[in-house]
Amino acid sequence: MNSRALPHIAALATMAVWGATFVSTKVLLDYLTPLEILILRTALGFMALCLVRPRFLKLQKPSHEALFALAGLTGALLYYLGENIALEYVDASVASIVVSTAPLFTAALGFALLKERSANAHFFLGFIIAMAGIALISFTGDPARVNALGVALCLLAALSWAVYSIIVKRLADFGYETIAATKRIFAWGLAYMILIWVATSAHIPTQALSQPLVWANLAFLGFFASAACFVTWGYSVKHLGPTSASAYIYLQAPLTVVWAAALLAEPVTPAMLCGIVMVIVGLALSEGFDKRLLEYMKSK
């Protein structure tokens, strides 16, 4: 397999799993609070990473600890907590479309902080087409519940993820191994979550944890969506850069539609299928796949 394709495959696989998290989290919200879901999934993911990489990560400089702490705050805590709480106020489709603004934030931060390539006309055209497709998917069928607080929380989550992606790229540039670095980020995120849990006088949800359905969804969120996908995402960011990797987030909303149809028997309308095509076209334009394909065809 072409090694240049591996980061793109990793990003696609990550989105396939993350697209299902909206459905899984919606199920869990009937049994657990947003913070309880986040703590349990992160704890399971952290334990999985400890089994894979039991050794302690040695920092190159003490100052790098601040980057890991900020990554844990933005990527492990604020992104997922904002998303989980928002799902109590808005439908999963609405959450998907707002969170999918993350690539725009990432592109702006990447250009400002990392001096990455500027967001050119192709990027913005692709962004507009992809967002139009996501809107078509999100607002097709039954009217979605829209709440200002929920939308604001999703925007905070998108901005948090953009900051996280920039930090992950900096850590990768310092030469930190992806799995070990992800484990340290999870440790920081889990520490923040436990502090909030203790401060809010939360209790252990023993009744909910006796349900097999709860553990099945927590296992999916913890082992796959958290542990495995944070590693594959870190790998993609390392090799593609935060701006290019984040463009794949456009696929999260249409993949949520696919998972919801498969697992919750929600109907997929022709308008939704059209939206999915628009998202894929938008992704191709943002990533410059059309230029690469044209160059490839000219070389033949």
C-alpha cells in the first residue's frame, strides 16, 4: 500500500467511527449525564492506551508539559463535554453541522500560528459546498430542534478541536510518539474531568452501569472512538498537517446519517444522499484532490 495514502485512510477510518459517536452518545444520555459519559469513555480509553504503551513518556523539555495540559483541556475535555452537553439541547444533525466548522477554525489558526498554506479559493469553495451539503443533510425531514445554547456549545467544541489539532501538530514536530503522547493527553483530560466531577458532588451511577447496553456503548466510545481514533487522528495530523487532516471532519455529519439509518432505522432521503455527495465534493476541493487527479491524468 502507498505510504502516502495511509494518513488519508487513517483520517477516513477515524471519521467513520466518530460519525457513530453521535448515535452512541444519544443512547447513553438516557442513562448517564454528559460528564459521566465523558469520564467513563476517557477512563476506558486511557486504560487501553496504558496496556498498549505502559511506559512513561519522557519529556524533552519541562515546558512541553504545558502543551500536553492544553491538549488535554481542549481535545479531551472541552470538545467532548461541549458536544455531549449540546446533544441535550439540539439534535445530533444540528450538532454535526456546527461541529463541522472546525476545519475553518483550524485553517485560520494553522495559517496564523504555524504559517501553513493560506486558505485559498479552493479551500473556501470546498468549505461552502461541504457546509451546504451538511445543511441539506441536517435539515431534511423532521424539523430539528435548534437551541442557542446548544449551538454555542458546538461552536466552542469546534474551536477547541481546532486548538487541539494545532497542539498535536506541534507535539508531533517535537518528535513525540503518537500513542504515548495521546496517553499523556488523556491523563490530563481525565484529571480535569475528575476535578469537575468532585466539585459538582456527582455520584456513581450504579443503576445505569448495571445495563449491558450502557457498557456496550461505553466500550465503543472508550476503546474505539477515544483510544484508537485519537491515535489514528494524531497520525493523520502528523503526516497531513492540522488543516488538511481537519478537512475530513466534513465527512462526520453524512457518516452520522449513515450510522443513524443503520442502527436506529432512520430513513435516508434523496436529499440526504445529495448532501453526502456535496460533502465529498467539498472535501475534494478543499484538499485539492481535483488538482492532483488532473496532474495525475496529465502524467499518463
